[in-house]
Amino acid sequence: MNDRFLRACRRQPTDCTPIWLMRQAGRYMPEYRAVRERYGFLEMVKRPEVAAAITMQPINAFALDAAIIFADILPPLEGMGIDLTFEQGEGPVIHNPLRTPADVAALRQPDPHETAAFTLEAIRLVRRELAGRVPLIGFSGAPFTLASYAIEGGGSRDYRRTKQFMYSQPEAWHLLMQKLTTLVIDYLLAQVEAGAQAVQVFDSWAGALAPFDYTIYVLPYVQQCATRLRETGVPTIYFGTDMNGLLPLLRQIDVDVLGVDWRIYLDDAWAQLGPGFAVQGNLDPTTLFAPWPELEQRATDILNRAGGREGHIFNLGHGIQTETPVENVRRLIEYVHEASQI
């Protein structure tokens, strides 16, 4: 098996820098768009054979060092009693957002083997299809990001409702975060049991928080997730955007890999995190639209800042964007391997 991704997660030597890309199975690929014409988004996620086929599309197209299961962070909330749809042009919409402590108290604590069986089956299918070619990554949203969606009813620019709930209903907030922490842990443990060889926790919106608030209202729950996942022996990655002001706090989290976005130099982030972590990142996804010489220059800079240190996983600072040129994706993957060969 090509295990350079797993070796980099554990800060072990590799023959070259491993690379995978967030949202690597997505709308920029014509193969994905062809499937999307036949199914709604949630339908694709909930049909294991379709989710497995989409997961494999970039693996069959490019020399990537890891696959990541095709899924979404929000469907696990449905098992708690959250009514979720994906609307054309709007994205996710939650029709019964949390507004009161009673709403939080009423949330169920689901068994992912029942409520997320489709993703677990997709993981089993992909592991068989991969046949050891590359490792498979499972993932979940982090407790805070899931809480934000559940309270806001969808995405938000300022997360005002979330912060108001956090400040004005601290007891209900901590109950919500504990319920979501249990959900995340159970869901990721089930993914590992199904065959995921690493897991990533997406805290997409935690960068909206001040360090003081992150420390009190979020960090203890991320730590709970990390501590429990450590027991599985599979690498855990923690990633969020706009979190560069929180990097000193992230050092307290017992994960193997910390992902960073493009708003900081990779070596500056690594210096703040210290030598005890592998680091994943951190090309601006929009750079993939640039002419190749510009894209090559940015990729070279990131590799130079990593300096050949053990534990660098090349990735984007967020997901691949729609209409990204496929040829640039291919050239980037090949270039990272070639330029970092030992």
C-alpha cells in the first residue's frame, strides 16, 4: 500500500510529500457532475454505492495519496431530530433550528450504526475497491461547527445567533456541546470500525470565535473528541479556517495533525504549533485557477517552508472550488511528488 500519508501523519520519513485535497471528490470533476445530474446531494450521500463511486473518482483520475469518503458533516444531525434539506443554490437548510434550552434537551442521542449506516457501508465498499492502493479518511464536523449550523439554521456571516445562545444560555450550550461531542465520537469510532484509516474533524466555523470564547466554550469538547479517538490508534486531523489566531490554543489538543489555511505562512504556523504535530496545508484553493507558473511558484514556496521536515501533508487551505481546472489539479499533484522526492 502507498502509506506515505499515514507515515506523514505520524511524522515518520516518507519518500516524498504526500498530497490529498479537501473536496477532491466534487463538482470540478466532469465525472462527479454526470452523477449529480441523476441524484440530489443528500441522495448521493445516502446511497452507499453512489457515495463509494464518487469517492473513487479522484483516486482513479489522479496520483493522490489518500481517499476521503464522500459524505457531508450535517446528515448525522438528522438522527438527533434535526430536519435537514439541501436547497438548490442555498446549500444546507435546517428547518427546526435550535432556539431554546428545551430544544437542546429534546435532542436525541443516536446510534450511528442505525442513523449513519449509509456512510459506514460506503466506507466498507471503498475499502474493498481501494484494495490497499491508498488509505481512506473518514470525517465529521466538530461539535462547535455542528452547533452553529443547528442554531443558525444554515450558514452565517457572523454567527450572531450562535454566540448569543452561547453567552445567554451557558447551561444549555454546554449540554448541546456535550451531546454533539458524544455524537462526533460515536460517529467517528463507527467509521474507524467500518474501515477508515484516519479521520479528520472539520471545525469550519470555529475561526469566528475569540480565543477567550474558544477556550471556554469549545476547546474542552474538541479535547474530549481527540482523547477518545487517540485510543483507536488511527491518526486524527483537526482543521478549521480562520483559526490562525488560535494556534497557541490548538497545541493543547491531542491530535496527530493540525490543518492550517492559507492565511499564514506554513513555517510560521508550524513554529507556533511546535514539533509535536504533523501539519497539513496550505495552498489557497483559488490559486488552482492561476496559470501554471504562478501555481508552481506557490506550491514551491509551501514545500520550501516545510523544509523537508517529517510530518508535512500537502493540501489546500480549504476545499477545491467549483470549476477548478482539472489539469491544474493533476499538475499540482504530480509536481508536489516530484519536487519533494528524496
